[in-house]
Amino acid sequence: MGVAQEADRVLNLRRESTNKGIFYVAAAVVVAIFLLLTFTRLTTNQVSNLLKISPTDPVLGNTNAPVTIVEFGDFQCPTCGSWYGSPGSLIVQNLVLTGQAKLVWKDFDYYGPDSTLASKAARVAGEQGRFWDYYRALWSKQGNPNNGWASRPNLVQLAEDLGLDLTSFQQSLNSAKYDSIISDNFNLGKHLGVRGTPTLFILGPTGKSIMIVGDQPYSVFQQAINSVS
């Protein structure tokens, strides 16, 4: 084989390799677009249906309030703590306690085992009618993620500080009764597009829904509620 023929052969091989590379990139783009379209097929009404309140959901406020605010959160999440400290507390004061909206908690624990344990502890407190008291107490005691502030002894101490029945509290905390609920909430969040916390869904009385991500100001929630009402 001559030098010119060998050069042509090498060039052709490079072209074939480049074409294959382009094909694989194009195929990956097509798959990504398909997945994106599959996810975005969820309409606002479908979101509202998936987020219908179940008997296991902690609800703050009048259950007949026209607007529902669903919070996907992690008690170890610093941004969640920041959100509750300002816009969250204003939402409770101005919208939930006035009957305009109700707040629903959904566990989305991704920081680690202490996150799940804190979610379980709050739900166990709910057995004694104190979920939301424990919810507020967790935010007030929040430290850095996974530094031990949400350890079992600290969660039990928090229950004692709130005057809960510790025998009942510890028995339930040691059980697995809430494991599937917490896991199902996490999977539901992923299905709805939740990628971090806090993520909140504002649901209107006619099925309209708006997703708000992160520590957004109170005005954003006001605008969302006006939009879905």
C-alpha cells in the first residue's frame, strides 16, 4: 500500500470515528429531550392530584382553606431553617392563621440519617398532637448538618422540653412505623421534580399549582397565592 493510500485509509477511519461520536452525542441529546418531555407532561392539575392531603400528612391551619401550601423539607437543611425564620413564619401568621391557606409537611430527607430521625421524631410528637410545636422547636435548635444536633438523645431531650410523654415518644421513635411514609414522600418529591429543599407547591382551589424553590421572599408567595386563587 502506497503512502497516499495509507493516508486516505487513516483519514477515512478518523471520519468514521467522528461520525460515530456525533451520532452518540445526538442520541444522548434525543434521550435527554425525551426524559424532559416525559417529566413535563405533569400538568398543574396532575400535580394537585398527586399532592392531595392524606391522613398521614401533618396539616397546619383550617383544612378547608382554599389554598394549600405543601412544603418538601429536611430539618437539617440550613436553607429550610432560613426560610422558616422569615417568609415561613410570615406565611403562618398572615396566611395560615387567617384561614387563607393551610400548610402541609412532606419529608424530603437527603442530608443523612439524622434528617430521617428528625422527621420521625416530629411525626412521633404528632401522635401527642404536637407535630407543629416540635417542627418549630427543630428549626430553633438547628445546627450544621450532621454535626449531631439531631441525634437521638437530643431529639428525646427536645421532646422532654416540650413536656411530651417520653415513654410513648421513645417507643414510637424506636419503631419503623414512619419509615415507609418518609420514603414515599421522598420518592413523590423526586417524581414532582423536587431536587432540593425547601421546595414548596402552592395549590389553588381549581387545581392550579406553582412550584417555588429555595428561600424566596414573602412577596413571591403572595403573588403565587394570588395567581392560583
